[in-house]
Amino acid sequence: MFSRYKKSDAKPAAAVAQKVAKTDPQKAAPAPKAAAPVVTPDAVAAEKKVMRRPIVEKAAGAVAPGDKERRRKERLGEIKLELHRELLDNLNLAALDKASERELRAEITAIATEVLQEKAIVLNREERTTVFQELYDEVTGLGPLETLLQDETVNDILVNGPKQIFVERAGKLELTDIVFKDERHLLRIIDKIVSAVGRRVDESNPYVDARLADGSRFNAMVSPIAVDGSLVSIRKFKKDKLGIDDLVKFGAFSEEMAAYLQAAVSTRLNVIVSGGTGSGKTTTLNALSSFIDNAERILTIEDTAELQLQQTHVGRMESRPPNVEGKGEVSPRDCLKNALRMRPDRIIVGETRGEEVIDMLQAMNTGHDGSMTTIHANNARDGISRLENMIAMAGIEMPLKAVRSQISSAVNLIVQASRLQDGSRRMTSITEITGMEGDVISMQEIFRFQRTGLTPENKIIGHFTATGVRSHYSERFRLWGYDLPPEIYEPSAG
């Protein structure tokens, strides 16, 4: 069955050439001598002028395990595929929901062992354990992805077709040696995920956004949109949310910034967390929510429920896309409009990206102080421009000055979260909005992350510092009992 995996009898070319040279010296071509390099003064001078780093070429998506290991994995893959067919024929799939994990594992092990004996396939203990676990994952979980979902060090899982699966660890992407058998295998796993939440994905509807059972965010695109195989991205749901102390310890921001943010959230300033994809906006929003008093009523609105608020009085809402017939959609704006009728103290919107922005700003302006949301932007000034653009895209015709006046009176604070080039996530800026100066929204930066250099390992060197500007809301903080010392606004040398 596996004869094609036997070692080849073909001898290396070098050994053949050596044998020919011994038997018939005339047939053996002499090796050409390498010419000695000529070093000229101009060449030395040119070498000294080159200041750029040498380019290190990397094979894109190349994992180079030993040939023996590759063949072993292919062999195990074929065995697993054959065993999986036998399981589908022998297992009572309708009874799987009622079976316990122990019973199911025992049944899978018994069927697989019987098939291995019938086909005279010999596996060692490690191989048997691996195959049985993968079969269990295939029947009950998400096949090859199950191992990555259980790995606590993995933040994101990115699938580029059946043979290329990347993960993000500590802010850096790396290629794994996990693969699907083929495109059909990958599509079967995608269909298993989306059908569990009442969605579908096919040629007529080639992309889908869903949520896994553990809360992880799932997105997939299939053919004909995905050209080289189906594309899948999974943003894993953190079971243990990071608090302010954890983020300070990890270097996301400083103690002084944490004290300032505690005062800002506790005194019910309206906060926008701005940043790019994967910069830690939701994590920051979760951490800031820990400063909200337990007696307040909070309503959260998200596309995919990710916020983990620990307060007692929390109402969670999740928007819904249209069904197969194009009906039944519940947009974030619908949820937000309804939330305003539910007597909230604060409204937290997971992400503002469309026409719901006008309702969010009105809520912040009409008695729901302390509301929070996130937006995609590169800095605080870009964040304001994004809000203006979203209002324009919502089809609301207002003079630009009126739009900016609405924003300046609604938003008090913009917290900028960034993922830096070394993969680290930091709060790079805290900016207050202080009002209007003519037609321009006036802002002042209170804290920032000051970069000072780069280590040989490409790790960013820097420190958090105040800008020397005293908070516009200092008097508000004092009246609410958060009298911050003047020293926290003094710049630090690092």
C-alpha cells in the first residue's frame, strides 16, 4: 500500500561520478578551478559606500522539515483519510450529540484499531495517539484547526488554501506544518462551522462572517472570490480577559496613563479607542470598562460579541446579517436605536463603522455620558476625519461646521492603540478634544509613546511620557474625587 514511500535505490549523482572516475579516468571530467577574485581600490571604495542592510531572501511560505518527516506525515494523512471514511460508515452520527467524550473516544479508538488490523497497517504508539486524536477532532471538532484553537499562545489563525496555514504568536506571523487534505476537506470544515450558526457559504454567497462556539470570530471566503483556495481567518476569543494591571505589566501603557484613564472613565468622559486591525482596540476597551461602577446599567452592541464586561448590570446585543432570502437583517444602528429606549447609563459599541455613527454621537450628547466605542484610524486627527466621513456616508446632509461641532461636543477622549513593527501592541497616544476653534476641532495630546531606537533583534526601544500639557478635564476630575497629582503631566526622559 505504501510502496511509494520506500527509500529509493537510486544512488546520489556524486557517488556515481566517483565510481566512473575510478573505472575509467578519461571519462571523469576535471573540476574547473575557481578563479581568484580581483580586488581593486574602486571595489573597496564602493563596498564602503554601501550602507544598506543585506537583503536576506526567504522562501515564501516554506517549511523545510526533513524529507523523512514529510513522508511520515503524508503516510499518516492517507491512513487518517481511510480511517475517517470507515468511521463515517460505522458511526451512528445521529447519536453523537448524546454520547460523552469518553464514550466517543472509546468508540473511535475501537473502530480505528479494527480497521488498522484488517488492513495490516502497523503504527507505533505515538503515531496511533496522533491519528486517533485527529480522528476525534475531525468527527467532533474542526479537524486540523482544532489543535491551533486549543493552543493558548495562538492569537489568530489564517488559512490561505488547504496547504498553507499561518498563525500569529506574540504579534508575529509564522507558517505551521498543519495542512488540510485538499480543498474539499477545507470546505467541509468551513461548512461545518457556518451551518452550526445558521449561515451558508457557496458560489452564490461566497463570503461569511460567523462566531465559533467559544466566541472566536470567524471569517471565510470561498471560490470564485478566493482564487487559490478558500481563505479563512479566525480571531481567537480570549477566555481570560486582560485587566489594566496586566496591560501595564506587559508594557502596553504606563502607570500614569492608567491613573489618568481611570479618572477619565470613572468621571464619565466619552471615549473612542482608535487603531488599526489587530492593534488591540477591543482588549483596550475591555480594560477601560473595568473602571465603570458596578451600579451603572451598561448596554453593549457588537457585530460579533467579544466584549467581556464584569459588571452586574450588562445587557448584550449582537447584530444579525440578512438570511438566505435577504431578509431579517438587524443592523448595529437598529440595536443602537433600540438601546436608547432601554434606560442605559452607558452604551458601548464594539466598533463604529457605518451609519450608526450619528446615533452614537447623539447618545453621547444626550445624557449617556461615559459611552465608548472603537474606530479604525491611524491617529486621533484621522479618527475625527473618519467620523466625519461616516456621517457623510450615512446620507445626512449637514454643514461641515455643524458636523464638527457635534463631534467636538460628543467625544472627549481618543485613545490610540497601535501594533508596532516588532509585533508589540502599545497605547501610543492619549488625546483630549477641547472644543472648536473656528471651523477646526481643537485637540491636545496628554500622553504618548516616544520611540528612541531599535535593537539588533528589531525590537523597538522607547518609553511612555507625558507631553507637559495639563488635562483640560482636571477640574472635572477633582470634583469627582480624582485629584491627579500634577507630576503625572510632567515629561519623562525615559
